[in-house]
Amino acid sequence: MLETIKGNFFSYLFSQPEYMLQLYQVMHPEDTEAREEDFKQIIAQGNSLAVERCSDLGFQVRDKLIILMEAQSELSLDIPMRMLMHLADAYKDFVVENKISLYREKPVSIPRPEFYVVYTGTEEAVPEVLSLGGPGSVEAEVKVLRTNGSGNILDQYIQFCEILKKQMSLHGKTDEALSNTLHICMEQGVLASFLNSHMGVVVELMATLFGQQKS
């Protein structure tokens, strides 16, 4: 249940152009010329409350890069395989949208993929990279992103997850846990700007998920 809430919050937060740009800058601080209009969202479970999706977020940067991400408190060795499956869908959509023929003589130019998992758990000994195993396997490396105390947008999301987890352990799947989480985040400046401007949607999103789990 907690993973569902965090995943939907993650994808809703970073589907907003302002915060998608900030997230990208965490991973690519060297790209100082990136602008909000350079990004195109290709996967987001949070906008539709569809909890079946494995990948929490996917976006395309210009026509050069596709980034796929998950947010997880437990690392699964199946994450690289899931990423490859979503990448295949993303490439198919790219080919169709751009009316690209796959039967011409010249090679097709497609965006380069990058895979990430945002780790919100408490284990210290986690790998920096998850890979498909075995000789001859298709290559897929998923970089593991953790809190580093910098206070950037990714750090703040992980802090939000920690606060939510603590409040749910104290109060269960209740309105009190939700209210306390949002109050503490605002008080401590955790995603405060985002919550200020999207509070109504966030409350509705999380209350809906709480209700789905109670029923």
C-alpha cells in the first residue's frame, strides 16, 4: 500500500514540467541549457491513479534521450527487465509518432536510454547499479539514486517518503497520517513549494489511494 502511494506521488510530482526539469538537473547538472519545453512525458502512472504500471515515470529530453525511472523502497533484480519492456514501448511510440520507416537503407536515429531507480528504503548495503545477469544477456544498467543530504528535489521526495512511512506506522491508513505528513513537510520545507501550489490535488490523490486500500 505504501509503495502505491509513494509511486503515484512520485509520478505526479515529477510530471510537472518545473519539477521534471529539476529532477533531470540532478542527473545531468552539466546540461545548463535545458528548459521545460525540452521535455516530453511518456510514462506517468500518477496522473491516472493506475497502480498497475511498473514504471513510475518516463520522459524524453529533446530527441536525444529517454529516461525511465522507478521509485522503490526495496530493490528487485527484475527492475532492469521491466525497464527494457517499457523502453520497447517507448521506442515503438517514437517510431510511430515520427513516421519513421524501419526498412530504409540508412540507420534510424533514436533517443539514447537511461534507467534509474530512486531508492527510498533504509538498507545501507545496496548496489549502485542493477544489471541483467548472465553471459550473453541484453545489456541494461539501472543506476540507483539515494539521498545524499543535498536538499535537492530528489532528496526532498525521499524525505517525504520517510515522513509518510513514519506517520503510517503511527496512525495506520488514516486521515491523521495523511494530514500529519503534509503538515510536517510544510513545516520542514520538504517539497513546500510543490505542496503549496498542488495541495488540493495531492490530498485528493493520497486520500483516494488510502480509500482504495481500506475498501
